[in-house]
Amino acid sequence: MRRSLLLLTAATTALVLTALLVPLTLLTRTHAADRTTAEATARAQWVAHAIGPALATPDERETAEQTVESVNTQDLPSTSLVLADGSVIGPDPGGAPRVTDAIRLARTGRAFTYEPSTGGRQVLVPVQGAAGGTAVVQVTLSEKQLHAGTMTSWLVLAGIGVGLVLIGLLLADRLGARLVGATRRLARTADRLAAGDLTARATPEGPPELRLVAGQLNHLATRIDELLTAERENAADLAHRLRTPVAALRLDAETLRDSEEAQRIAADVAALERSVDDVIRKARRPFRDAPYADLAAVARERAAFWLPLAEDQGRTTETETEAETEAPEEAAPVPVPVPVPVPEDDLTAAIDALIGNVLDHTPQGTPFRITVRTTPAGHAELTVADEGPGLPATYADAATRGTSGGGSTGLGLDIARRTAESAGGTFDMTSDANRGTRVTLTFPLAPPAPAKPSETRPGPTGPTG
């Protein structure tokens, strides 16, 4: 926009100045010629007046010659006196007959100016009362003398034109910078809103149109914040309604006569209650809060959560995360945090979906492996791989939301995919009859979240079988 505005201003100013300066240049040329002609006419009349008495007496020719010679100095127009007999006192016009039609016309008593075919201009003034007939004072102006000073005037006009163009470009640049700056700040506000910062607001500035857009953008941001707040509260209310049936289920579990069965069901109900609480906390969490989670820690926790069920199905599991390489040999390896910009509950749901797919859609006894590592490109990578028979053809679109080839809801892999892509990562799934299925999620690394000592997280409670 800024460059376009400068080009438009330059073109418009140049056109306007051309329309003004071209007539001015022609006017200065005409004015210079008229001024020089007026000066030559005055000189010719003075000479005619000065030598008139001398020409009345034949013996005073020398006086006339001195007078003509005195006005023929350097850089002045050539002045000569054509006598009645055709002789010339002073510079000879040369190149033309001494007694031309113009001389003859001037001898009739008329003073005039004309432009000969050889160029320039001549001023003729008759001298009445000369002995032997009327003499004529002739002042010849060359083209250079006629338009003397025109080039200087043109250069001054050109300088004024260039100065006006530069001033116009400077003003246009300042105006363009203001417009572009206001537009860019408006775009940055829109980018912040698109990134989830609903506190971003645009400052109305610039022309009325941009101020109107800024006001409407602020109104839109406020409306989106209100709608999201209402949606989160509705989700929290719905989750809160589950507390009553869950509490009734816990009371029913406590009335069971088999204490072991009662403890197992109570543990499951407690896990369900924690899940409901997590849903409520997530729903009421401010949208602008920066989410952080340790991918390695969550992967180890979820692997421990599903371990009892995996053992019941005769599966062997392995979880591999990075550890400190400089730890002493006799000490236990210290896990390396792998922070990613994903809420912990979202990350938990994604890993649970991947592990749940292995447990639900592979034969019992099929081993699986969970791996968390950082890549040289600066990303965190989570891989869940099993050694099962791979996915059949009916699972070709298993990562598509709502699509399932095994009678499930078809949301598991889509939850994992959306979790990775919403954080700026990727989702990849490969399946082979000989090597099993391998699902890989990549996330951008993020600074670790600040520690909150006052918060405690309950230990995982795994399913029992």
C-alpha cells in the first residue's frame, strides 16, 4: 500500500506540474524575447535621437560613427546605421542586401520589428531630417540574445517542480506510513485473536474506515469471548450434573457384600469422579492460559495407568523416555522433561486413545511400545507401536473423525490427530501386516510451565481385572 501510494502521488504530482510548468516555460521564453526586443527598441530610438542632428549636416558623419560605435559593445545587440545612399555605419548585417524591403519600409517613417528568415529579430527605427534622405537605425538580435536568461528560468522552474514532487512524496510517505502502520497493527490484533488471545483489542486509529474496522473487530472479539465463556460454563454444568449419578454409583458400591469387589468398583468410581472434575476444570480454565505439559511424564503416567489391563490381556509393554546422560552410574536415571504446548488433560486423552486402540483392536498378548524423544529439528515425538497384524482395509480412514472399521465411535485417532495439529504438530500412522501399526505424534517444544508447589496431582489408579 505504501509503495502504491507513493507511485500514485508521484504520477499525479508529475502530471499536474507538467500541465503547469510547460506553459510557464513557454511564457518565460516569450517574456525574455519581448524584454530583449523592448530594450533593443529603446536603444535604437536613443541612437536615432542622438545622431539625428549630426546627419542633418554632411560634415558631421564622424559624430554619427562615434555614436554608433559607442553602443556596439560586447554581448550587446548589433546596432548599425543604414544611410540613404545604402552605405552602412557600424556592423554590416551581412548575408542580406544592405537595402532590404524592410529598410525601404522604414524609410517611409515607420518604426517596427520583424523576424528575418535567417533567424533572430531586427528593430528598425527611421532617422528623419538626414541629409540626402531618411536613414534607418537597425538593431539586430540573434537567437541567443533574444532568449537570454531563458535557460536559467527553466532551471529554476525545474528545481521548483522537483522540490514540489519531493515534498509530495514526503507527505505521501508519512501518510502511507500512518495507514500501513495502523493496518499492520490491526492485522497483528487479528492474528492474536486467531491464536486464541481473546484479550487482544485493536486501537482505533487511522482513517475513519480503519477505525470502523478496529471497532467492529473489538466487538467481534468481545462477542467470541462471551460465547466461549457461555460454552465453557455449559460444559462445566453438564459435567457437574454427572456428579449425582456418580455419587449414587459410589454409594451402591459401598453396599456390596464382597469387600474386594467393592474396593475395585469404588476405585473405578473414584477414577470416574476425577475425570469429571478434570472436565469441569478444563471447561472453566481461561482460554488465554498458555497450556504446558511434560510429554514424557504424561506418557509414563498413562502407561502405568493401563499396565494392569495390559497384564490381564497378557501383553508386554515398554515405555522409553529420555534420561540425563550425566547421571552417576549407581544412581537411578533422571528423566528429562519434554515440555509441549498442550494442556495436560488433552495430552492424556490423546495417549489414552492411542493405547486404547491397541488394547481394543489387537489380539490379546500383542506387545506394544511407547516412545518419547526429541528430534534434531527441535520437536517432541510420541510413538505408540504395536506388533499386531496391522489394520485391515476397513480401517483405511481410521484417522477421520467418526470413521471406524471396528464398531467403535471413530473418535480415538481423530482426538490424537487434533491434539497434535492444534499445537502446530503432525499426525502420522503406518500399518503393516508384518510390523504392526505405528502412530506418531509430533509437537513443537515449549518452555516448561512454572512450578506450582501448592498443586498436587493424585496418583494414577489403573483398571483392575
